[in-house]
Amino acid sequence: MIEVRPTEELNAWQVYRQAKSLAKHTSRAHNPDWYRGALDLDRQWHIWFDGQRAVSAVFDRVSSGWTTGPQPILPHPREMHGGGEKGAAFDDGSLRALHETLHQLIQGRELGGKAKSLGVVIHLADEFSISEISPEYAIDEDFNAVAALLEADPMEAIGDANLDLRAHSWRLLPYWGVREGERRAVAVQTGRALQPLVEELRKYGETRNVPVIATCVSAPIEALRMGPFFIDANEDQRKGNIFVFLYQRFSLLAVCDSQGELVQARALQHRAGQTYPTGLGDTLVNTAAAVNLEEPHVHLVAMAEVNAEGLSAELSAFFASRPPMNIGLVNAREIEEFRALPGNCAEMALGDPQITSRLEQHAPLLESVSFRNLAAGWAIQDFATRLGEVAVNYPSLKDLKLLRAFGMLKFLLVAVVVGVGAWTGLDLFRTMTTDAWKLPEDKASTASAELEKLKQEKGRVE
């Protein structure tokens, strides 16, 4: 394994030498999978994790086939650094088991053969919250710039110097439907309990010289991207939509206006032992009033096991003496396209273009700016790694190819110089071995005089 140092610590010559070493001793120069996303690779290992349950699945893009994956090897919670600080890590036995699992997935004896790379997609459903960002950035219409700032310096973007950067990660969720001058984005927060797993996955790939591309995505934001899949296309979308994506420990409430644009998102935490938020009816009424939606369609989407009877009873009791709302409950795991997925985890479908394309055929709202942007990548932001980290430490594929090309050109130039020198030397050797070269000095002078005399006679004849 080559030790790669940050380029900021190196001078120009050291950067060149490091890049040259990577091009020579690793597969980065000829395997483009090092620079692709985990969801773009042909073989994918999906892990859905809600803090209690882990679902594992393997997807092969070539055959579009899903199989139940190996038992995920997860880090164990433990005290870190002897100071009472909580963290997670692998013991030796777990680490060996993880390496054996990765070896089997890449070799793929039961998966159609050896893969040239492995994408590991971790769907985080264990922790979720939404934070405000600083007012000066909340109104900025350059979402990409604010997203980059939030990723690189969350304390600055959120305006809170007490954030625990070791325990949490933040990514931007824009409100594409909000007008200029108002709050136009919020920060989505997830936990970093599985960060040690991501680091071990990447380390394994680097030591074995095989791309193992790991990413952690927020399951609720993936669910939001799939929101149109849970809507009846015959409904009047001009009334607006309120989504509530239900998980074991929390729910995501998202509001889309009459144009299908995202205007609000909230995290609703559940009480211990309850699979839906308390006071949901009151929350729905107040939310609809706050965004001026008179008769919105409310979609309760169960993304995990939910006590549907208890939820229905609570809502029925709340609306018994109030004007009713158009509320529907959908179990995502019972939708036909998701039944083929191991564990019926709907979020995994984003790795399968065939499933998403089938669902998109009849889904409304997909032409809105919000859902186009979510599908284009905002829904699968990586919460595990800063985007600039790979760019800083590793040269791009284009740079490595240019480096190899220059190396070949240098080899060719050396070969040409050696060839010219060899040809010149051979020609000189041939000349030196001729009879004329071996003539004594007196005979050479006589031959030269006779040659000159012949030239003069030839001139007179002509």
C-alpha cells in the first residue's frame, strides 16, 4: 500500500513523484471505477441500517439481479481514548470477518464471477434531524456553494461553534420552491456511527489495489426523492402534497406546493417505543396552514415497520371534531417493485435503474425542479466523506493517464536517440571495414590523384 500524503504538504516535485508512483504501482491509471460513485458500479453491496436492524443485499447491474447479501460486519460501540468518549471500532475477529466478506463479494463465485470493483452503499436510517443554517447563507441562491461550505466547515455554515464533528455529518437540502429573500435551505444531520466501517472498506480497497467505493446516504432523503412514486397520478396535484416518511425512531415531514416544489422539511422524533410521531394530526394542520395549503394531499409512507393501527386510531380521534384532511397511508414495502428487494428496503431501488424507470413512467411531479434535482444527485449525497478529500490526496484519472502517456513518450524519445546512435555507429563501423579505409597513405594519395585526373578527362569529354 502506497502512503499518500496531502498535496498541501508537498512541493511540486514531490507531488509529481507521488503521482508517478500511484500511476506505476496502483490500478488507478487504468481502472476508472476508482473515480465513480458506488451506485454507478456494476457490483453493489447495500446495507440498510436503522440502529437496531441491518439489511444486506447485493445488486449486479449487468444482470439487474438482486440477492440477499452477507451478514454485515458492523463496528462495536466502545469507549474511545480512555476519556469516557463514546465511539465505535472493530476488534480483530470482526475485522478478519469483514475482510473475508469483501473478498467473497469481489471474487463473486456465486455472483457471476470476479468483479473489478465493489460499491458499498450504506443507507442510514438510525439518526436524522434538520438544522437551520446561518441567515447569511440561508438566503443564498447558490446552493452548490453553500453545500460545499456546509461540508467543509459546518460550524461556519450553521453558525454553531459547539457542533460535534466526530459524531455527526451535515449536508444541504435546498428548498427549490421558496422565493428569493426567504430561507431557502436547511442542513440535514446524520450520525457517524458507521464511519469506522467506511474507513475500513476504503483501506481494504487501497491495500488490495481494488476499488472499494463506500458511501453513506440518508435514507429519509432517498425516500423524499421517491415521493412521487407513492402518489396517485389521478389526484389533483395543484392542491399540494405533504409527505410523512415514517421510520423506527423518527419521521421526515416534507411539503411540496401546488407546483410540486419543496418548500419545507422537518424531522419529527418519535417517543421511545413508538413508531410514529406523537401529535401528528396537530402537526399536519399547522403545517398546511403555515404554507397556505387549504386541502393538501397527505401521504403517510411507512419506510419501516409501523404500528399502522395505532397511528390510524390517533389520527381518527384527532380529526373526529375537526375538518378532515385527505390522508392516505402507504406501506412502501408492499409496493410490487420493492418486493423483489431483500428486506423490501425501498431505498435500495435507487441503485437499480430498471426499477426506478418503471416507477417513473406513471409518477407525477417528476418534472418539478425539486424532484429533478433530487434525482440528479442531491438525494444521494455522501455523508461519510468530504468531497475534496480524494481530489486533494489523489490525482485525477486524466492526470494519471497523461502521466503514463508522458512516460511512454519519454521511452520512445530515448529509443529514438539510442536507435540513431546505433545506426550512426553501425554506419561508421561499415565504413571503417571497407578496403578503401584500409589503404596505406601513399597508395591512397596515388588513388586520389588518379581519381582527380579521371574527373578532369570526364569534364573535357562532356
